[in-house]
Amino acid sequence: MSANNSMVTSSQFLISPFEHEEFAHDTGQHENLLFIHCRKTGLKAIIAIHNTTLGPALGGCRYWHYDTSGAALTDALRLSKGMTYKNALANIPFGGGKAVILAQKDQPKTPQMLQAFGAHIGRLSGTYITAEDVGMSLADMDEIAKKTNHARGTTAAGIGDPSPYTATGVFEGIKAALNHCYGNPTLLNRTISIQGLGLVGYQLARLLHVAGAKLMVSDINAIATQKAHQEFGAKVIPPEQAHSALADVYAPCALGAVINSSSIGQIQAKIVAGSANNQLASDEYGQALHQKGIVYAPDYAINAGGVIAIATATKQTAKQEIEARLHSIGHTLSEIFTIAAKQNLPTNEVANQLAQERLENAAKQMDHAA
């Protein structure tokens, strides 16, 4: 391994992973953690492989500027664990992993950087499969794929941008939540507060509008909110008011940790259901939502549409299978809501239990086969 393209020790990232709180509280035990530094291209990245019981770890790569390297590690660890549970609940034969590329203010993202990242993925011998996430594009994935066969969501895969599939899955999940709360999945005249109008959020807004919902939208991008106002008749509100809006559904579709000590007491919606990852700042807020009588659609259950599409895109029956699996997201959430109501448990705990049961059953089958 050359000096210009090598792994770096955790000390160079100013964080000790073995003392990191995500490790201390992670009963799933991350299997592999890779710190990457390519001096030639400026690449700094982390790949976290959480669990490969169900198959190779599949999870996107996020390109983001983090305030600290510790924040980047936290993101990689939390997101990779979430992918394990997401893939388990989605019934796809993949484990959970995630990668983050640390965006540098003085170092733009380049094809050479992405290819270097792809070369590192190639060295993992198929134990991690990457895909598109925040800050990454189809063109970026094509660059990564030049150096590895373990990249999905590329031009060659044929599905293109996975965000419409994610949005469709969230749409199905919202209908399941409405049906659980009101006995009817209809969106006609239901008010939805969408926080974040990125690729997924905007696609979700379109689906909800067509179904007859009344929309309130917020985003730091004024162009996106104005477009939603013109196209969907959406009411534009400040992002800091999205969680407290008087709505039937609060749909977080930007970054995570929006359910926290500051927001929990201000949520007026009966349902929290959106595409953002890691919406709960910590698991305790799932209990807090439960105590307030708010139905929470666990994020890794409702936003699985993209990974489902990526996982099935290489098959000849991809389109039909993807559509069937997207509808199953609503069925899975209905099961979670029903169990949670019967057992008086927070929905995030029920989702964790279901995912863990599938992992344990798979592990037992592997032991018997051995």
C-alpha cells in the first residue's frame, strides 16, 4: 500500500473509536471500521461495517462537511447500524454499512478522489457495497464504480436516482400511519408539514399533493420552497417551525436528530413520518413520543425505498419486484404500529426487536448449516 494511498490511524482523526459512545452502547458490535486518507487526492473517509449476518453490508456514502472528525465518526457508526436494521426489516439479503467522505473547505470533490475511494472499497473484497447518499450524485457513483465492482445506484444499474423510490416508500408509510390513527389511509385534506425539500422531500411533496393533501413546506433553500408553493400550492413556513406546525403529519426529510429535548414538547402533529435518517436524537425520545400519543414511523423502516431499489436493480424483474417491495413498507409499518399498541411500547423499540429477531434467526440458520 503506497504512502499516497493508505489507511490512517484513529489518532490522525483525533478520536479513539474504541472509547466512542456509539461503541459503548452498541450491542450489535460493529464488525469493521476503516479510516481512509489518500494524500494524493485529499480523500478523507470512514467506512463503518456494522453487521454482515444477512449478507454483505449495503449502505450509501455521504459527502458532508463535519465540524469535527468525531461528528463524522458518530454519523458513520449510527447510520451503519441503522442500515443493518433497515435492510433486515426490508427483507433484503444484505447487512448494514455506511461510509462518509469528509468534505474539506479547501479541497473540492474530484473524480480522482472518488476513484481513490472506490479503490479502497475494492480492497474490502465485497464485504461493503456503497451507493448514493447525501452530497453524492449518479455521476459520483459512476466515478467510484471505475475502481470497484461493489457500487450500486450507477448508470449501469439502470435505476438512476434512488430518491423517487425512497419518496414512494415514505408515501406508503404515511398512509399506513394515517390508517392506524384514523382508520382510513386517505390523504385528502390531511395537512402535512414537510421539513426539507431535497430530492426525496420534493418527490414526497408531489405524491402527497396528487393524493389531495394540504402541504406546509420548509427548507433553507428558498428556491425549492417557492417552487413547491407555485407547483403544489404549499404554504411556506420557516424550517424552525416545521416540527411545531399544526398538522396531521410532521415529515422530517432533511438531516437527523430533529426529535430532541427542544422539539419534543412542541410537536403538535399526531404522526411523525419522514425520510430523514436518525430522526431521534436518542432512543429515549421514541418513548417520549409514545407517552405523548404521537405515532412515530421508525425512520429506517419508512425510508427503505431507496435501498430496496438498489438491492433489486440487478435483477431482470427489478421494476415489478421494486414496486411490490415498496408497498410492503406500509405493511411492515402497520405490523409495527399494531404490536406497539398491543404491548404499549414505543414503535422504535418494536422495530428494533423485529429487526433483531430477523438477524438472530439468520444467525441460527447459519450455525445449523455449519
